[in-house]
Amino acid sequence: MKRAKDPDVIFMKMALHEARKGVGRTSPNPAVGAVVVKDGRVIATGYHKKAGTPHAEIHALRKAGENARGATLYVTLEPCNHTGRTPPCTHAVLKYGISRVVVGMIDPNPLVAGSGCAFLRERGIEVETGILGEACRELNYPFIKHITTGMPWVIMKAGCSLDGRIAAANRQSGWITGAKSRQEVHKIRNRVDAILVGAETALIDNPSLTTRLRGKKGKDPLRVILDTNLRLPADARMLTQQSTAATWIFCSDKAEIDKEQELVQAGAKIFRVGTNSEGRLDLEQILKILGASQINSILIEGGSRVHGSFLRAGFVDQVCLFLAPVFLGGDALPVVDDLYLADVKDGKRFVPAHIKRFDEDVLIEGFFSAI
């Protein structure tokens, strides 16, 4: 096992830093960073900026130029060995005369899946894999799930009281968490491809579901509304505001055609899907539609019924729970509605991975299962 002060670990941390610059901008591709090192000195860095544009390795190698000959390339994800929208990165590694390649993780894409490393080894290039592999994987959980299952990575986010309530008894909206927590939520929105809420949340809060970051412009994610009977009004804020992102509404086959046409004229895109025995929309069908539309990640922001539906179906991958130091009582709205559990041991348990503080609030972030 490599130690923290090992040069390979140090330079892979730099590559991860580069990769994070592209998070939220590369879908359906992964976020990847690369660093070129020669004689213990960094001579070039690069990261993947957007699908269809040069990969991280290409940016770094072009910056390094002739200095890349005999150098080591650190890259968070295995170099591709196939032609997609861009040429194979393995060919560029050969062209620039790299002598050693250090890889964070093997690419789970069936078109790569180890072939990039094998190609380089067959041509005499030293290749080492697995350096900070778990950190590289966690960075790209959404990509890994999407490329292997066709489904997006699902993050359940909520801001709630210490007794697990997201709204007071009157159900009216109001801030529970503080300003720093809310700013962190916008940072999360800036990293995901889509944000989803249920009809009740859309009707009560009339949210904009946009990304608002201090001092810089964020990326608005695709807005997804679960609205079985198409109750959302055509003058809802998300349909009348200035935003580069689209609004998709999923409804049942029985929703009124006239209401669909009204919402389409307001700018929404409508998808009719099946329902389950409880009359709720088929979440698996919805996720498959989103996955087929190259959505790698989706942020579920409520409400209570939506959180419960996704948890019961086992579709939640990650939890971001912001806890505020306040109690709202048993008559207030819970984070999750009924899960119909027979025993505590049947609870939907996730593994906390990160705990952070934002002024008086605490964020607990964790995963139901690592990929």
C-alpha cells in the first residue's frame, strides 16, 4: 500500500484536484484529471471539460509538448483505447513518448475495461493502477452507475429539524437550515445533471429549482417534476423564469390532454408513464428514461412522499441530510413518509461517509452502497 508521502500518491491527488474542476459538466462522460511529471516536477496538467471535447490526458500532453517524452502521466481514469467522439488517448500517450502511466481506476465502460492499460503495456510502457482508487471511484459514482446499469445515480437531499421534519404542521415552506447550508445545496445542484421534486413540493413552494452561487454563475440542472395528474400551473415559477435548463414533467397515462397541451405551451416537456398498485408513478421507468437521455446524476429534493417512494423502491444511492438545531414536533411533515417496516432492523440504513458543519447545521453525507 502506498503511503501518503509517496510521489505517486501526491501526484494522483493533484490529478484528482484537476478532475474535480469538471464535475457536473462532463456528462455522460466521467470527470477525469491528468498530470504530467518529469524528474519529480509537474510540467503540465489537464482535465476533461465537456463531452465531445478533448480528454484530460490530451489537454495535459498538449501543454507538455516535447517535454512529455520520458515523463510519467498520472490520470484518475484509465486512458481510453477506442474512437468515440474523440480519438483514443492511448495513441496520444505513445505519440508524446510517455514512459510510465499511473492510473487511479480502471474504466468500467465495456468499450475500455482494462484494454487501455493492456494496450500500453504491450507497447513497453510501464503501467501502475489503483493509486487512490477509491477516491477516484467516489468522484465518478454517477458515471460508474450510469455506464454499467443505464440508470442515473440518485442523491436524496433534505434540510430538516433534529426530529426529522422538513416543514411545520401547516405545511407552508420556510427555512429550517441556515444560509451556509443553503449555499452548499446550490453547490450540489451545480454538480448534478437533474433535480427532482414531487407535485406537492412544486405546488406549495413554487420553487425555481435553479443554481444560485455567490460571485459566479452556476449551471441550472434539468428540472424534473413527478406530477401524476398534471396539477402544476402553467404560470409556475420554473416555467416562467429565465433559465437555460428545461423542465420535464412525468405524469400518468390518465392525465388530462388539455392540461398537457397547456404545460407544453408554457415550455414543459411531458412524459406519460405507468403507475403501480398504489397509483404512484413507475419510478424505474422514469429513471430509465432519464438514463437513456444521458442523465448521470439526479438530486431528489422532496417532498416526503417522493423520498419514501424512492427509498421503498431501493433507488437511493446517496444521502445528503442537513440537520438544523431545532425541533418541530410530531405534527410536522417528516423527511420520509411511511416505509411500512416491521422492525427496526428493516430500516433503510446508509453508511455515513462525510460529516461537515455549516455554522449551526450539520451535514451527514453517506451511501447506501458503494459501487
